[in-house]
Amino acid sequence: ASDVSASDPVRYRDLPTGPPAPTGDPLIDEVRAIKYELSARFVHDVERLGAHLKAVQKDIAQREPQRVIRQPGQKR
């Protein structure tokens, strides 16, 4: 949870205004384009993206528990 209100303009000041500018390095440009596209799917909201990734992780754990990578000290 965040202590910043959703209406707080500071929260949204770093939102991308468009796709990233080319750097001249095709690999970096491709990675940045993919990152931008993924971010755009979640309206550039890290909390929405995080919630989605947690749901995907939970779904994988239920369907294919053998694929789950646990951190040291985590209970099974």
C-alpha cells in the first residue's frame, strides 16, 4: 500500500509521455519498447502491474506447483 493519494499529481509526474526515444542500440531500444508496452497495458500503474503479477504467480502455483521457485526459508 502506498501513502500517496491516487489524486496526488506527484505520483503521476514520472509517467511516460510516449514511447521511449531511440538510443541507437537496437537491443536497448527493443527492451525499452517492450517495457513501455507492458507498462501501458496497466496504465503505467505499478500497483496494477504488481497485482497482475501476483495473480499470475498464484495461478501458476495452483496449476503447476513444480514450477514455483521458493525463496530460502519460505514454507512449502
